[in-house]
Amino acid sequence: MVIQENLLLQRVQPDGQGGIQLLYKVNQYGVSAISRPQEEIFMIHWEVDVIKYHNQPNIAFEPCHTTELASRPLRFNNDKSLNEFLEKAFKYFAELETLEQLLPESRDTTRKSEIGR
């Protein structure tokens, strides 16, 4: 069974090819995990993308391949390996949000010091 923590939405894969999509969210980042129907049970797997959500009232996001977690879509052959990745990703997203909050403050400090010159 796949982790339910931080699960924002579970839906039928919207591209019309069948399967299920799980959308996870921690702050502005998340994970899209897709499992499509397969002919044989041993072929079942999860296609995973790190995503960044847009600040909109509806659920809107785009793939984010600029994190240290993944520079491309990933593939996990079972729920256990997906769960291990999700646990690491949730911690990473929480830390990333903290770091991003620090950046505007450091930019404001730089601007203030430039203005004072």
C-alpha cells in the first residue's frame, strides 16, 4: 500500500490512457505518481515526477526537474520503493521551503546595503 501522508488527490489518470494518478503536496512542491494498466502483474510499476504547484485556486502544476531529487521522471517497480522515495521527498520539500523563505530576506539585505552606499 502506498503512503497516504500528504496525499492531495487520487484520480483516474487524466490523459485518457487509463491508470491511477496520485498527487502529493508539501508546501509548493510535490510528487505525481502514475500507475498504468499492464498486461501482466509483474509489469506493474509507478512513473514518478517531482512537480511544483502554481499559486492558483485550482490544482495546477508542472514537472520540476531542477531539484536534487530528480532531474528526470523516475520509475519504481513496487510500492515499497515508491514509499521510500516519498518519505525522502517529503523531508526534502520541507527543507527546500525553509531555504526558499530565506532567499528574499537575503536579497532585501543586499538591496538595503547597496542603497546605503
